[in-house]
Amino acid sequence: MLLTPHFRLGVDVVEIPRFARALEHHGARLLNRIFTPAEQALTQGHIARLAARFAAKEAVVKALGTGIGPVAWVDVEILAAPNGEPIVHLHRSAAQHAAKQNLQHWQISLSHTRQTAVAIALAWGFAGQLSQAER
């Protein structure tokens, strides 16, 4: 059996002032709907870091091809490795959608300025396919 790589890519950009206004308006209810307790502890309320993680969640669901709706915000968790590198953890419906597409590996990149946060998500896995000799 020949294993063929399968890649998916997602990107999102967030306007930080607009994101901050939404958090101010909706408060803890919105914060808890979007971010897990671990994400909230990691970002310590830093708006640009929260906005970058929001962009990352959007980028991940774009890579999954689902958008938000079939996947809850908290089913996509953006944490940090010991060296500070952002890492993706998928839970519940997000993990199920990834498994259906054989997406086993994730790489995420986050960045922000004072005005804008951006994230790019790359997912990949391997799908089995019969080789010429096996057909």
C-alpha cells in the first residue's frame, strides 16, 4: 500500500480593536464560550494574545473545512509547548472531523501587531492507496 500525503491549510486575520470591543461588550460569557480555562490562564487576559488564538481557531476550522458551527470554539484549543511554540489540541467534534480526513498532524503559526492578529494552520496526514503492484 502506498501512503499519499494529504494537506489542508487555513488562515485568518483578526482586527484587535474590534475583537477587544466584542470582549468588552459580552464579557466573561463570550470569553468562556471561545476559550478554554487553559487558554485563558496562558494568555492572562492579554487582548492581542487572545485575538491571535481566536484567529488560530478560525484557521484550524478552515483547514478542517467545517467552519464554526459543526465544531465548537472550545473543541479547538491553542496552547503552548514548553518552549513557547503554539500547539493545537483538538477535542470532541474537531477531533472527529480531523480523524475522518486522516489529519493527524498540526502546525500553527501566530503573530500580531497592535492592530492585527493573524494565524496560519497547516494540517496533514496520510491516506492509504493501493500501489500499482497491488491493483
